[in-house]
Amino acid sequence: MNDRMETIKSKVTSPSPSKRELEIEVAADEVAKEWEKALLEYASRARLDGFRRGRAPKEMVKRLFYSDIKDTVIENLAPRALRESLRAENISPVGTPVISEALFREGQPFHFKAVVEVLPGFELPSYEKIQVQKREVMVEEEAVGRYLEELRQKSAEYIPVEGRGVVEGDYVVAEWKGKDLQTKKLLPTEKVLVLAGHPDNEKTLNDSLKGIVPGETRKFVISYPQDHAKKKMAGRTVEYEIRVISVKEKKVPEMSDEWAKDLGEYENLEALKRRVRQELEKARQEEARREMGDEAVKGLVDKLQMDLPEGLVEEEAVSILRGWSTHLPTDIPSTQVEELREKAKAQAQRSLKTSLLLQRIAGQEKLSASDEEIEEEIKAMARRNNIPLAQLIERVNQEGKREEIRNSLLLRKAIDFLLDNAVLY
């Protein structure tokens, strides 16, 4: 054993590049001090017949609470000795250490073992002048046209209908209530907005809306199939009564110079088209650069020889599965669950390797992210997510996310470094 401290000795072995096993011994004098401390604590709190609180003889307290005092000594000594040993051996663990084989005998040194996982060392593959396929950026007239049409649709006005009934494409504000014809139970009355004729509506509903006018009431029956998407309605037959409150039709403006002027500071429709083209080109250039960055990083990650800590991979995989769970059905077959676990584990390994690779490159190239850059990134996040800046800053500070943002900026800078020094073909 190597003497690391006067009272604690440790021996370290490495069964794998990502694992360290420590055999630790705490000197008998240190154990005795901890024992006396724990004994005094129990004696001060013990309530024993015939003695005032805290006045019971220590030997009686020891005899009655020996097992509890022993557990307290171990619980206090083991973590502290492990921390000191890790510091002395210059080991930075990831995850939670596992302590085992604790051997305690009063008056003797305290022995135990601990296993910790560590990030493995690895050699960086050559990352300068890597070859990356160049992405050509083009914006077709059709793309500009589609974007303009989306803007036109968003500029639509909804005008109250007068002098006619509902036609396909109208927006109908209505109040409806239903009655289950099997159970005779009434369903809650609801106020709804319906797009007449929409294919997702029940056909019976669309048929009943045709020609209806504000203030009119109609009844219709819907028989829901057993496999209906809304499980609470599956297999039920419901009679609905719908009363129309108002009807509005969608009026889309013409694609003209006047419309362009109404959208903002555009002289005419051609000026708007130029701006749309510029925005689309910028977005596609950013997308192309992301794809090139992904290609550069993937090529380097594929060359990495690294034994990742199992606990770290498992933790990352659980986080990935948690993210997927919001988009998955609740009744997934067990075979598919296992497939998802394996998929998440593979993704976790690649994600961790990517992060470690880029962190090493950032350190190697002395890249940094200043406080000013972090502030600018927070402002950009607020704009992207349409969140008030003050609210986002407060959340970032409360959740301690600044270092996470700094790390994210560093990884992006590492990717930028790779691309700026890459050979495009």
C-alpha cells in the first residue's frame, strides 16, 4: 500500500480503462476518534430507565446501541476516506462510487473496497485538414413561392358570413352537447371551433354543418368504431345537438405590391421576394454547414478507441429514453422496449464520444467562450423560443445552466474549428 496520508492508506488497481478499484485502510487511531464521537452522540440522546437524558453510562449505551454506533462510524468514515483517497490518487470519478467489503473491528484499522468509474484517456485522431464533402446551396423558385404562399395564408382575415349558410372551408364557432344513446348519459356541453369540411372531422358532422346559419340548431348521430383514435369514445353511439354561434370565412389577400407593403418595409412584391430568397439561402447555408459539421465529427468519432464507463452510458441512455417517451404510445410490446433500450444505448455512446472528442479539441486549441458570448446566446435562445429575456435569464440562473451553455458554445466552436481547417471536395 502507498502512504497517501498519515491516517488513510490506499491501493489502486485498474481492471479496465474506465474503472478504478481502491482498497482503503483507515488507521485505528482515526477509527477510535470516530467511534468515541458516535458513542457520545448516542449517549447524549439516549433515554434509558433510571437515568436522566444524556446521563446514562457510556458502557451501557455502547452495549445497547452497539450495532447502530458501528453503522454510524462506517457511514461517516467510508465516504470521507474515499474522498481523501480519490483526491490523493488524482482520480475524478463519474457517477456514484460503489463501496463494498467494509470490515470493522473495534480497536483495529477499518478496511473497505470501492469501485469508481472514470472517463478513459484516449488519443485524439488527426483532426486538421480532414476531408469533408461540400454542400451546394440552391434556392429554387418553387421554394420562394411556397414561402410566399405561407405568408399569404398567415395574412388571411376571417370575416363574418352574412346572407348564406356554412360552406366547406368556413370556420364555425358552435356550442354542442351530446347524449350516449346506450347509457343515456349526457356529455358535457362544449364550445368548439370547427373547420367545415375538414377531412379529420367525422363525415356526419361535416354533412350536418352544410348550409347551417348562425343561431340554428341541428341534431345528428355519430357511431364511433371500436378502434377509434379517442379511446373514451370508442364503441359509443352519441346523439349530438349543435348550435351555431357564428360563421367566418377565410379571405386570403392577393399576392401584390400592396400586400407586400402591409407586411413590412418592402417597396413592392419583388423586394419581399428578394428578402425571402435571402432568408432561405441563409437557412440552407446554416443547414449545409451543420451537415458538414456532422460529417466531420462522425468521421473522427468512428476512429476513436474508447471504453466508456457503463454507468455514464446507462445514465445518458435513460435520459434519451425519457425524451423519446413523450412521443411513444403507452402500450409498447416488450420486444420493442428492448430494441429501444439498445438503440438508446448506442446513441448514448456516440453522443458521449462526440462530446468528449470536441471537449478535447477545444482544450487542445485553447478555445473559450466568454461571459459576453454566453449573454448573447441567452438572448438568441429567448428570441428563438419567443420567451421574455428577463424570464429566461432568471430560469438559467435558478437552474445553474450557464456552464451548460458555455460548454455548448465550446462544442460548437470546436466544430467550427474543424470546418474552418477542413479540405472541402
